[in-house]
Amino acid sequence: MKLNVISFTENGKLLSENIAKMLEREIEINLFTKCKACMSDGSDSPVLSVETSVGDWAKTQMQKRIAMLFIGACGIAVRAIASNLTDKLQDAPVLVMDEKGKYIIPILSGHIGGGNELANYIADKTGAVPVITTATDINKRFAVDMFAKRNGLYIVNKDGIAKVSSKALAGEKITMSIEPGHGIDEKSCLPAEVRLLPYPPAETVDVVVTSGDCKFDTAILLKPQEYIIGIGCKKGKSADEIGEVIMKKINELGISITQIMALSSISQKCDEQGILEWCRKEDVLFFTYTAEELQKVKGNFTKSDFVKDQVGVDNVCERAALKACGKGGKLIVPKYAENGITIAIAKNSQCRKWVTYEK
């Protein structure tokens, strides 16, 4: 995860530097400040001065879907992000911490974006008190959006989140039907308030997990995101050009964008605007890896001496797709090149190992 921290006072700047030292091994952190006086001592500080407005700074982070921590008043953060909010399934997590480091509050994207988990993690490292306000968390009830996030599931109809959460908060049983083959261990994964029903469900059910296109009488439909697209491209390719190539190949496979978990590439492409714009538009993650990391991926790849001379690894798209899959990934579409864009598609070929549901 990448976290950008912005401060507004000398104390806030010092706190941000201390937080960065505590978390530097686990999280990629960039530090910013609006405190002009803090930057006048000429010291070799890792903190960058923000010359634009706080709102413009926040807009840039939200467009890139980078988590933000404001060290200052909640009001500053709220005003900075207000005009840039899009969708609860897409907004970047936003947290606020007071300049004394006593409290940390996730104010946006606590579940899907991981704001609550990030707040708890930072609190654990710094000794701050996490102020969590989402009802399912404070009442220790089943949260269907967290269940989806932790298990790589796409929420087809976000309006169903509130329906399921309301039922959970009322103390009622949540019914769920899961298509066979997803590797779920109901004893370790689901809390007692969730009751599993056979698939396909013959009655109304609160949650359905399926990779199929069948229609069910359900409050919320969850689909596994099983595919990773490795990508390489010439500099300056637009989101439309990239999307055209991607859509061509996934249409041939008969899969939808909602089944794509992420795009993956080499670290040199981390700021490629066409890729970033397409990922934001389609709500798809974007992972990047160094040449050294990609070179260690095992498999038979379409090698290119030219590519190796340019970026230090003989193949980007195929290696990046498998790298992002982790263990069990299988290349189902080898390197395909068109219009200066190369892609490869991988699928997790093993049964999904569902994570334990933590109360």
C-alpha cells in the first residue's frame, strides 16, 4: 500500500516523520506539508512542500487512489476531499490524526478502501487511539463489504451492502449461497450469524457468491476477481487505446471487466497516465514490480532482448501477470501486441483460499 501524509504545522510535520520511520518497512510513505515555516531551515528533510491548494493536492491523490493521512483538523480533510468524492467502492481511504498523535480517524472508505484496517495498523504502531465509527465494526457484526474485500470478490450491486448490514445489526441471521469450487471453509471463514444455503439457492438469499451470470433473488451479488492483466506500453498511450486492446482480448475470453482484479506492470510504468486513468475508470487495481522481481518469476515466457536492454527484464506483461497472481497463477493469454501495447492475462488456477473472518 502507498500512503501520502500531509501536515500543516511544525508538530504535525515532526509527527509525520516519526510515523514514516515506524512504518517504512511495511508501507510506502510520502510526506508533504503546507507549513512554509517548517521548510525554511534548509535541512535535508524527506518532507515535500505543497505549493498548490490542499484541495488540488487531495484531488491528485484521489485520482491515483492513494491513501491519505491528514495530520490536522478533520474539517481541513473534509473540505479538501469533498469535491472529489466519486463512489464508495472507488474512493481512496482518507484518515485524520491530531498533531499530538493521540487519535486516528478513518473518515472515508473504511471498509472497501481499507481505511479502518490502516487506522488500526497505524494506531498499533504509534500508540494512538483508533476512532472507528462504522456500525458493523463497533458492534462486531458481519460486514459483507469487508468479506468481499478480504476474499477478492467484486460487489456487483453496492446498494445491497446497506441491506445486509442493517439485517446484521438487527441481530438477524444472514443467509449466503456460494457456488462450488471457490474453496471456502465455512467453519473458519464465516461467523455464526451467517447461515449457508445450497447453491443455486431455491429461495431468497441475502448474499450469493458466483462467477456465473445467473440471476438470483438476492440482496447482494458477489463475483470472484480471478484475472490479472500484465501490461506494457509505449509512453503516452491513452486510456482509450489501452482499453481497446484489453476489451478485445477479454471479450474473446468471454469475461467481463468486473472479473479483472488488477493490471500489473514494471515499476517504470507506475506513473503511466493512460494506465492509471483506465484503472480509475474501471475500478481496477494497478500493481508494479521492479525488473529484479519480475526476472525471478518462473515460467516459459516470450523473451525479447530489446525489452531486456530497455527495462532490465526480458518480458514484462507475462511475468507481471503471473507475479501479481502469486502462487497458483496460470497464463491463459500469452503476450499479445497491438498499437504499441502488449498484454498478457493470467488466472489463479488454484481454489481460492478464503481468509478467516475476524471479529
